[in-house]
Amino acid sequence: MGMNETINKSYNLTWNFPVDSNFQYLVRLHFCEFESEVMHAGDQVFLIYMDHQAAEERADIILWAGDNGIPTYKDYLVSIQPTGSAGSKKKVNLTIALQADTNDLRTKISDAMLNGLEIFKLNNSDGNLAGPNPDPPPMDPANTTSSAGQKNLSQGVLLCLPLLLVLFPPQSHCSLFSGYSWVSGDDRN
């Protein structure tokens, strides 16, 4: 998170991802410790929360990977069920948070670290991955007034056209090219 230990203990890293409710998700977190100060298990320990619940109370990258500079990952299964007023929501937020462990006095570095994450939506018991249909976008009031104005303009033109034809009747012009002809080619002989 940063270099200031006091600030790190006061804040956390939080991400919100919109997901479909009533599904399970496999969340894969990728870690690789590369700080030279963190060499042994217990040097940096932090907490991991998934959907506002503790998923890992002593996350220790060196313990998981075995050494500094070795990438590793951890998988977590999260079930997203809407509750309360969110019961009717089609999309809800999957929250992932990392926080320095403020209670562990043995840790050398009060910080949390994440190198990457993946979220996999798992099919339900029907084998279905489809979420509920999205709500249609709201009507744009600017478009409705401009289309009404265009409709009124076209109606006005259609009503005025017969009036113009009565006031200014078309005159017939029948002057065809009489008496002239065109010959192509060279006729000098």
C-alpha cells in the first residue's frame, strides 16, 4: 500500500466488481513478494476479505510461495446472494479488500500486497451462466423533444405544399430539341 506504517494500519485496499447475483464466483488472487525487506515467513502478514467476510486472517506470501520472488496464487469461492433491499437487484458488487494486520506485533512490515486477480463466474445447478436480463436504458428527454419537433416540421411542409401549388401553378415548358441533330465522328469528306 505504501511506506508509512501508521497509514497502512488505518486503511485498506478495496475493489468493487459488479457481478450477477445468485451465482458463485471463483476468485483467484496472484501474489509475488519482491520487496527485499520481506525474506521470511511472518515478515509481512495481512488480512483478506471477500464480500465483507474474512477469507484469510494471516495472509503470508513467503509462507505460501516458500521464498521471495516466487509467484503463487490462492483460490477463494464466493457465493453472491442478494439480501434485504438488494434482493431485487440484478447486479451487486463483489468486494475484495486487503488490510494490514494491526494486531500482529510479530510482523516486520505492516502492508498488504496483491499482484493480480481473476474472477471466474461458475455455472449454476442448471449449467447456466446467464444472468437476468438488463433493464432497458431510460428514455433520453432530449431525443423525444427533437423528434417531436422534426415531426411537426415535416407535417407543416406537407400542409404548405398543396397551398403553394395552388398559388403558383406549374407552367408547362415543351421545348424539345427540334431541328437540331448531333453527328459524331469526322465528316470532312
